[in-house]
Amino acid sequence: MSAISDANERGLYVYGAMQKVYVFDISVPSSGLRMLGYYPGHEDRVTSVALCPNDEVSVFSNNQLTKTTLEASSEEKYAFGLSKESLAGSLCCSAGDDMVVKIWEVNSFTDVQSHKEHKGKITTVSWCALNTNLIASGDERGEILLWNRKSNTIARWRQEKTYIYCTAFCPHVPALLAVGVRQGTVFLVDFSSGTGYLVHRLRGHEDEVMSLSWCPIPGEAMLKSVNEESSCLIATGSKDRTIRVWSCSKGQQVLLKKLPVQRREQDQGTRTKTWVAVCWLKHNPELLVSSSSNGDLLLWNLLHGKGHSHSTFYAGEFKSHARPAFNICSGGAGGNTLCTFSQDRTLMLWDAISSNAVCSLHTLGGFVYCLRSSPLDPGRVAVGVGDNVIRVWNMSNKMNAYDITSFWQGIKNKVTAVSWHPVKEGILAYGTDDGRVAVLDIFSRKMPVTSGTLHVRTVYVVAWGPSSGSAGTAESETFSLYSVGDCKILEHTTASLSRTDTKTEAINFSDLLIKNNIEEVTCLKATEISWNLNLKAFAVGADDGVVYVFDTSTLKLLAVIKIHLKLINCVRWHPKATSTSPNGSPCQSWLASGGNDQVLHVVDLSCVFGKCISLEQIVMLNSSLRHFTGHTSRITDICWSPHHDGRLISVGYDAEAYVWDVQKGVALCQFKGHHGRLLTCQFSGLDPDLVITAGTDSNVMVWRVSEQPIPNFGEQKKK
Ligand code: M7G
């Protein structure tokens, strides 16, 4: 959508995502995009947003900024850019498939005004800078509605019944609106009399007009020898891969630029269809920025005639967009920060004067099902997402807080489980919602290797564990890949994961466990598997709430934990050692579990491993060392801290995350920042105070335990 994002000179940046509009502070570009929150007021997909253009500019000067930073108390959340107070009165307009045009306050996310006069889905909105009472919106049926907010009246205009792609108010001529449509025409419509009057029909583009940008200075002298003072120039970008500049006085094209054919397209002998966004630069009207088919941002000098008249913005450390930028908007002080939003789902900020990237932010197009830090490089976190892409976030990079690499090749479904290989660096296993299990090498450009055996439905768990040594596993193999789905555990061996040998089936490991313990385990509907850290034992969770502990080398049952009442979603072993107890943690034989019964249990298995009983005897546990009843819906993931003994985080469908001190039996904090079910959590491997959580709101959030409130459950339950 051509109007899916917008920025203003105050330093606000907004974009629509599903039914919400996210608001960011970009007033200090070097500190990145800082999320201020989101507006949840639409009932269907948001397609277009516009910030009030003449929002009183109150960006801090450098001196003031330093002063505020120094004085900032820990409670002052807005210390590094826009203050919450300074945002009072800032307005944003948004519209979408629910056919409602809404105006709301950015500071409080409260509704101010709205209208519901469209008869088709809204595709674009524009706010008039010369008269902020005027808002234009266009829809799929070709209708433009001009809303006068003061008189609360609507004027309608339609030329053709065609999809409207983009609109833009002229910053120099009152109530002059440019309208770009599917067939390639641009209409100039004068609304100054209150109703729409067609001034010019700009013909030339052969395909959809996707973007419009008015020249920041009035007049046409820059490109035309005869200056029409009362007129101005407009640039348009189209799917026909051309950028055109038009004189509004004559309604004629004065300049044509063709997008270069990228090398990749040349190699493939194809011309990919592209999206051409344009943005005229405020600090130098000779310059225009456009997107390109390979994701680069191109800088065009309009005064250079034919030939080589463009250069490329420099992304450096931040990696350029991998796909074309859909939107380019200018904002921040002087309009000198460019914000681009690309098909690759990344947002980037650029300095318009130096043509360098300033920061980038990845956005996610689906639920976040799983997050796991690499055991060999704890700063590297794999994120499995419902948009069929795995992100690997290198959180150790001090130069770029969002150093993220996306892996999408060969992944055709939602990524529901990930697991790093315990000893081979960069080897990541994943499972998908269509039952597929595969292994990816993040340091090679090779396609993932997929197992020949599938689950019928979602893969909930993938885990590397010692090979069972049964038929099919080679002698030399130490680790196999295990996956859990459809209540069974599969063991994938090197042979079943081979590209060439697709006939070798994975081993049904849950059946193997039943066979080895025929007397004790009659039925095993497995939902989870997890090895302890010296790999001597593993726990299997089941759909009836039972947790079984087996010996790795003999596959014999060691213990049965019958405490939970419903399906087990997660079982986690306490680390052998933590940063506080490097020579061995006092909690090392603890096992935590959570599931659909909402209660978090921690059991002490030292009686199993401490050889206080004969190994022949199976330990039966019917009560836990500690249980916590904070969650009000199913628990989906838990994680022990690698830094502190007995510190645990849990997340659940109630959208809450809790950090627990299991030794003391108390909650240390509660995090309420997410909106929607939580599915996964991790302690940062780098900073003991940092926690990462994610779920169905498609946000990965990193937060500090020390900055969250302690929950008030009344009396903490201790056993
Ligand atoms: P679902 O299958 O998408 O939906 O599971 P439903 O159970 O509500 O029908 C939702 C979430 O519950 C998953 O993301 C998991 O966190 C958890 N979950 C559900 N099942 C059936 C399992 C399971 O068999 N094993 C594990 N480990 N988690 C599960």
C-alpha cells in the first residue's frame, strides 16, 4: 500500500500492520526507531496512514537533548527523544478495509473524529498541509472523498471506476490533489471550491502509479526555462519502471528516468515486476530518491540529463533492503531522515544528506512460535516465525542492535520449533506446522536438508539428543535430531536427513521407549522431550500431564512425575552450573514443567541421580518441590536463567510473563507488555537482567527483570 507509512518533522513515524497502527519516535535517528505504542482502533486491515503535517515542531535541539539526557530519571521513559507531553495534540489519520477514516491522538491513542462515508475499501489517505482541516481518501472503487474536519462535510469525486493507488496534496497550491490510479494515469484535482474539478490528466505511465512526490519548492524554474510561479512540479513512480516529472501548469511530462535493470535480473534473463516509490528531497530539490528492484535506494540528480544520473545510498553495517522499498517518507528535523519500508519486512532510517543508512528494524509477519539462544554463542538467538522465515539475531553486535539475518529459502510453512546443535556451530534444526523437520546451516548458502519422514500436523518440539543406537543410526553418530508432533517422537538420523536417500524412515522413538519399558509404560502420547545437560537422562512430557524420566543409555524408565492434570507443553532441566555457581549449581537436579493446567511445577530429582535408591526402582513423584499458580491460562514455555541459581521465567496464553525465584518460592516480576498469547521465552545469554519474550502479537520484546513490577498475588504460594 502506497500510504502504509508516514513520517513528520516532529520526529514521528507510523505504519499500519494488520489492524493496528504502530507509532515510533525517530527524532534521534542515531538511537534508532523507538516504539511509542500502537493504536488498536480498526476492525479490519489498516491500509493507509497520514500524520498531521503541520504538527507543531518541537524537536529538541542538540543542546537541549544533552541536557534532558543528563537529567533523565529512570522513570522518564521519553528522555531520549520526544517527550510524552510534547506529543499531546499530535494527530494521526488512519483508514483501511473497515472503510472508516479515523483521526486519533498519538499521545493517548484516543479517537478524535471519524467518518464512514466510503463504499469501498480505502486504499490511501492524505492530509493537506496548507489547510489541515482537509483530509482526502481514495478507495478501490475509484472514489475520492474530501473531508472537511471543521464543517464535518464530505465532497465526492470520481473520474473512473478504478483502483486508486495513491494521493498527495500539493504543498504550494491550496487544495490541489494528485491521484494515481491502476491504469497509469495521474489526475490533478482542484478541491478549492469545495467540490472536485479535474485540472489535468497526466498520461504517460503504462502501468500502475504507485507513488507521488511534490517538489518541495514552488514554481517550475528548476526544470523548465519558462517559470510558472503559480504552479509546481510533481514526480511519479510506476510499475512500468519509470519515474516521471510533470509540469502542473501544462499537465505535461518534463522528465523521464528509467530504472536500471539489476544484475540479478540480467542473469536470470527476466525483469521482475517492481514497486517504484519516489521521494523528493527537502534539503536539495535537485535530488529525488527512488526504490529499485533489488532493494537499493537510488539517488537521482534531476539536473543531469540522460546517462548515468543516479547513485546508490550506502547501507554499510545495516545491510540494504533485499527487496524493493514500498514506501519512502521523509521526517525528523528538516525532513532529513528518510524512512523506508520494504517488501523484505525491514524498516530502515537513512540520513538524506549523507546518503547513509542510520539504522534498521526487522518486522515480523506472523506469530512468533519459538526463540532459542545458541549454546555455543549465547548472543545468537534463532526466532521461528509464522511468516515462513527464521530470523537469527546476533545480539552481541554493539554497532547494530538489530543485526538480524533472515532465512526463508526452502521454508514453505510456519516455523513452530527451533533447536541449535549442541556442539556444531551454526547448525539449526527446525520444525514447521505442516509436520516437516529440517536442518539449516546458517553459515552456508545451502538449502536446508529436510527429513524424509513427516509428522501429520504441527511439529511442537525439535531437540538434539544422543543417538539411540537402534537400527538405522550409524555407529559414529553421536547426535540425532528428535521431533515431537501428533503425540509421537521421531528420531531423525543422518540417513533419514540425507538429500539422496529419501527412503530411510525416521525411527519412531516413542514406540521404542514403550518397547523398552513394556511393564511400566503402556501408552505414551508424547508432547515434549528434553535432555538434561550432561545428556545422561531425558524427560518426556505426555498429553495426560505425566512426565517420564528415562536413562539415555538404556532407555529404561527412571522416574514418573504425576502432578500435572493436563497436557505438558514444556519440561526444562536446571543448568548444571550458573554464573553464580560455576562449579555446580545447588539446583542442578531440578526439573521444571508447565502445561495446559496453568500451574508451574518444579521437582527435585536428586533422589534419581544421587543414587539414594537402587537404580532398579522407579521413582514415583506425586508432589513438587515448588509450585506457582500465577498464570490464568495455559503455560506455553519456560526457561531457567543461565546466570542465577533457581531463577525461572514462564509465559502463557494469558499474555503474562513471570520471573520466579524458585529457591525462595516467590515471583520476582511480572511483564505485561505483550498483547496476545505468549508462546516462547528465553533469558539473554549475555545480560543476567535481560529477558526475551514473544508470541501471537508478532513482537519479540527484550526487557529488564529489574524494571518490571512485582506481581501482587496476595500471599505467594510456598510449599
Ligand atoms: P496449537 O496446536 O496451535 O493449538 O497449540 P491448540 O492446542 O490450542 O489447539 C498452541 C500452543 O500450545 C503451541 O504453540 C504450544 O505452545 C502448545 N502445544 C499444543 N500442543 C498440542 C502441544 C504439544 O503437543 N506439545 C507441545 N510441546 N506444545 C503444545
